[in-house]
Amino acid sequence: MRIAAPAGRPGFTDDVPAVVVVGGGIAGLSAATVLAERGARVVLCEREDYLGGRVGGWSTRLKDGSEVTMTRGFHAFFRQYYNLRALLGRVDPGGRALTPMPDYPLWHAGGDRDSFAGLPTTAPWNVLAFLRSSPTFRWRDLPGINPEAALKLLDVSVPEVYDDLDRIDAVEYLERVRFPKAAHALAFEVFSRSFFAHPRDMSAAELAVMFHIYFLGSSEGLLFDVAADPFPHGLWDPLGRRLVELGADVRTGTEVRSVARGGKRRFTVTTAGGTIDADAVVLAAEVPGLRKVVAASPDLGDAPWRERIAALRTAPPFLVSRYWLDEPVDRPGFVGTSGYDLLDNVSVLDNYEHEARAWAARTGGSVVELHGYAIPADVDEAEARQRLWQQLTEIYPETKRATVVDERHEWREDCPLFPAGGYEHRPRVRTPDDFVVLAGDLVRVDLPVALMERAATTGFVAANQLLGRWGVTGTDLWTVPSEGRVPLLRAAARRRRSA
């Protein structure tokens, strides 16, 4: 679905505005890129010493002397991420920065294995083929399903689905649907935990939107691509260089502390190193950073808006543990898991990433990464590390004999939480200040997008809104259709609801 850019002149010729973009993650880079392409004077301020935000990376030296890149972990670049891919296409028109993952295998501790390889990509044949091949979704279980609740998945419409399902959590909804327990645990829990939250802490509407994006609303399916090089090398450093070529001032290691009205221009942005005069501001920080900046900026917004920002919550802590092992691990590049205690997925980086592959080839070892999302409140980092490693040795027994050459661990708690009933209170791109906009995956945008794609989309929307105020055209947006692609299924769902 194409959403045309606002009409306007192609770019700035005189009276060029200065825009400060707070945050150099996907949302900030998206907004900064479009603004700089139209000729605005962009200053991008990123607190960390690297770009990419939660998908960034930094250099570290291992005990064996190897210089490697550490990140916050595996990210799947789904093929429905049209706007994110449009951003990356600015520096990678040939698509070489991403490499396809042949499958999205899901393993349950009870022994069931699901696969999304080889399925048709057109709805509803993709769903029917998955039902036919899956050991967890069995035809004989279908009569036990609650059709009234299940048919809501066939008639997802954004944003209307939030009116229907946002007030209940994903667990309650799954109980209403009465999916087989194995299917509940393996498939839908995997989706919800990609938001770094347990299903009981997540809106059922977000779960339904995910189902729509990957099954009935698109034709790309659930297979995805991954970064062929560490994120900075192939993605964000090239985008940073492009911004500089467009005349932008890219400042890493620069934390924005506050935004005040007035000064030489409309706003004065204060950083640790001084002040920046700006005609407009894009706030594209993660939840803790956004709350901090707004709290220190009493001039911004109005009381209800500021309350919404202050009330934003983060998902529970998550742990990424990466191990450089002296033994090879001949396993898939990625496996999603369910029922393995805290372990949510395992990546074997040398299966797909050039840097890890080179290290493995040189040493004869392997680079393995473990993810544990939504760590319970009574589990600290040390215990979580131990439990993730224990589950790795169960799912891949050959790792028991491996020696750890080195290891790195990332314990974080800064991803947005999307609880039941939160959608109507979620801040939008537009704010009470005409020349202050928000961007990021925490931001409400009434389109069928999620995760990294929501970040990129809101960044583009933020740029478009500012450009529209100056009479300059922005960039087109693309999303999966806002309704299911199969009219017959939609009609069946609506008939059932009205019966």
C-alpha cells in the first residue's frame, strides 16, 4: 500500500531551516536522511559513540587479540520492512548488505519443530500450507478453536483492530481463541516475545497486527534477511557518511540534555558540549532518553502530552550473551525456541556474518549468541547468564565440550512496552508543538508496521510532517495493506461477528 508524499516543491532553495534530530537509531537516521535530501541543515545528535541505536555496534578486543564487533544481538530484516529497506537502499542499492536466512525454524522443548521454508507466500494458501505441515497446528485441533475469537485474525484492519483487541492482553486473547497449547507456546508466544515482553504484558491487538503483517496482509511470508556484516559496517556507517555528503552534521557521543523555546531560532537545544539553534526538532530517542529530555524541557508540549511521555514504560530486561567457542557448531544460523527456560533463540553468527565467519575459519571455532527476552524480576544477570548457557548445552549438546575463548553480555531494559489498553495513550508523531515531532518504535502510527519497520516509518512520517509545514515534498511510504488481502476471509469474519 502506497501513501504518497505530501505535495510541495522539491527542496529548499533559500531560507533553509535548521533541524536537530535527537537520536541516531533507525528512526533518527530515517528522519535525518529525508530532511537532508531535501536540503535542510540537519544536526544529528547521538548519545552513543556509534549510530544505529538498539541495532548499533561497537568494537571490542577478545582475549586472543582479535578485534571484533559487538552488538545488542540478532535482528531479522523481514521482507515486509519496505520503508527500512528504502532507507538502506540509499547506500546499498544492490541489496548486498543483507543476506537471506533459508528458514525460520521454531523448536519446542517437547520435541516439535516448525518451519516456514517452502511455504506459499500468498494468503490464504500460506496459512493452509503451514497448517498442513506443522506438528503443532493440527487439523484435528481446529474444531476446538473458538471461531468468533479466531476470525478476528482474518479481519484485521489497522487502526480499527486496536478498538477491538487493545483492551485485553495476548494471553487472554489466546485463551479465548483456544489454540492448541503447543501452538500457543511455540508460534504466538514467539511473536509476542519479539517485542521483548511476555504475552501477558502485551496488547492482543499488537499480536493480531503481527499476524496480519506476516500472514494475511502481505505476500512475503515469514522468511527474512540478516546483516551480512556487523551492523555498523554494512548499514549505519555508510548512512552516516551519506548524511555528511548531504551536508548534515553527524555528532556521535553527543547527548542532548534539553530543548527550550527561543534563542537565535525557534528552539535552543542543549547538549553536554554546548547549544544548537534549531527551527525544528525531531525527538527520536528511546523511551528512557525521551522521558529524560522531556522532563528537562518544561517548554515542550502541554501537560497531557508531557504526562503521556512520562508514563511510557519499558519492557522487562533482556540478555544477549555472545560466546566465541573453540569448537565448531554446525547448526542453523538462527533457531527460535520455546519451552527452554529463559532461552528465546540461538544464533550461530559464523553461519551468515562475514566477520564471525572469518574468526571461525581462522580459529576452527564458532560464534554463538543467545537471547533471553522478558527476564523475570526475580532473576539477576548472573543467574540469567548461567541459565541461558545451560539451555544452550541442552539444545546443542556438542557445546558441552567447547571451551569459551571469550564472551560478551548485554543486559538492557530500554525497549518500549505495549500493554493492553495503551494504544490510545501512546504518543503520536505530531506533538502540541508544530515544529517538534516524535519518531521511533515507541510512537503510535496508524499503519500496519512493527519493530524496526515502525521506527523507520515514523522517522519518514516525522520528516514529512516538518517538510509539509515548509511546503516541501517528503517521501512516499509503503506498508502491507491495512486490511487482510483475502476478501472472502474478511467477509466470513464479519458475518460471524454480526450473527
